[in-house]
Amino acid sequence: MKRLLFISLVLVVFITLGFYFFKPSSPNTQPLKQSDVKEEIKGDAQPEYQRQNISFLKFISSENCMYSLSSQEIEKLRSLNINGIRICPLYSLGTGGSLREDVPEFVIINLIKQAHKAGFAVFLEVNAGGKPAENGEPEYRYDDIEDVNKLYNIALHWAELAEREKVEFFSPLNEPDIMFLDNTLVEEWINKSQNLKHVFSGNLVLKLADIGPENIKNIENYDYLAFDIMWGDNRYEELKTHLDLAIEKGSRIKKKYNLKGFFFGELGTERARVDKSIQTEIFRTIFERTWNKVDGYCFLGWSNLEFRFKDNDNAKEVIREWYAKL
């Protein structure tokens, strides 16, 4: 019996010592530090997009968001030597004066993300004018202070979205100087829309039809001023004179309010009024007359609609050559 107890005791000691010296290593149960997690996911994580610092705009613009931004289209756009595109959330008047979104928001967001992924900066601009009439006036115009408030709420929504998506340039409303029927409403809009600088930290743009109203004032909280120049014939000397006037006025306002820049927010020609050769010459005249006098350009017509230049190889070559200079 004693011998049996002795053997049992030896076995217990042996098993205990074996467990102590040869026990399997236990996993590290200490919580991972944030730096450790970052190190582990570093190889798989997509880099977060950083807003680009664009000092000179080499942009083009579609009509009605007619971009696919497929790999083929992106290569065609890159061949023009552009550094950004203009994208417009479109609105029209519904029943009872309500504003209706014409292009779903998710489509706009996807275009912004695709453009940024392709390396393009984005100029986002709310457009609530509908289809322009033959005289250039928008289909929808606004005549009440409540319209200012409704449009501001829409602009605020897009300013918040533009900030989240790190959009480079944001215009709260396309051509407010002709969108509102009363000059006091235009002034109210310009004053009120500057509050969006509290929401959007990119470049806030005041973009006006042609060369804007006679007096453009109190715009110190905007970053950029932009003029939209549309030309529909072959009076090139008159075009040069008009461009000179635009340059003089825009440069003077830029200096007065210490803006970051002044550029042409839309440049276009209606193909119902001009053929491809005249369109090409208009584009060339614009560049030759204004180069080194503005902070950028945005040519309208990457589409199949009335301002199209997408099918005009010579016009595209003019854009390509001049954009390659910077």
C-alpha cells in the first residue's frame, strides 16, 4: 500500500512539473493599441481623399450631368489636359412651387467620388433654372423672399455634402443675377449665401451670368468670382471687346475684395447657331485674348446637347493645346 501511495505521489509531482515547464503558450490577451490596429490594416486600407489645392482651373462641364466616367471616358477627359470637372445638382419647379430634384442625389455623389478617384477636382454647383430659353433666360425664375430661403436650404444641404466629399469648388446657385427677378433678392441671396463658409471649407464661388449686374458688392466672404460667357456668332472682334470688359471688371472686383481668383465659370457656344469651325474659332479667340489674365476656364459642352463640343475634334484640340501650357 505504501509503495502504491509513493508511486501515485511521484506521478502527481511529474504531471505538475510537466504542465509547469511545457504548458502551451497562451495568446496575448492584452487589448490592441490603436497604433497596432493601424499597422495591421495599413496594407489594405484605401487612402482617404484629400481636397486638391487648385490654383488654376482647367475644367470642362457637362450638361444635365451627362458623364459616365467610365474608364474610356476618363481617358478621353485626361487627353484634354483638364484638372477638374463641373457637376450640377439640377432642380425644377414642381406643383405648388415646390422644388423637385431632377437628378437623384446618389448619382451626384457617385460622380463626385468617381471624379476624385480619377484625380479630377470637382466644381459642384446647384442649378435650379431649368432649360434656358432662346434669349438665354432660365426656364424658372424666382420673385419672392421665400424663394431665397428655399434655395438657400437646398444650397446648405449641398454645401454640407460638398464638405463631406471634400469638393474643391462650390457655387450655391448658378447665375443668381438672372434667377431672381428683383435686384433686392439678388443682393439678399449674395449676402445670405456667404454664410455657407461656416459649413464649407473649400472654395466658395459666386458665379454670374455674362459679366453680372452693374454693381457687384459685399462679396468678401466668397473665395472666387466667375463669369459665364456664351457667344453665338462669328463676330470675333466684338467677342474680344466683350472679353476685355469681362477681364477688367472681374480683375477689379477680385482686387477690391481680395478674392483668391476670378475665372470663367462657363464658356460655350450653341451649336444651333454656329457650326464646328466657328465654335473652334470662338474657343481659340477666348484663349488668345484672356490667357494669363484669369485664374481658369470651364468649357461647357461635354454632352450631346445644344452646347456640345464633345463631337468637335478641332475644338477639343484647342482646349488640349492651351490647357497643356500649365
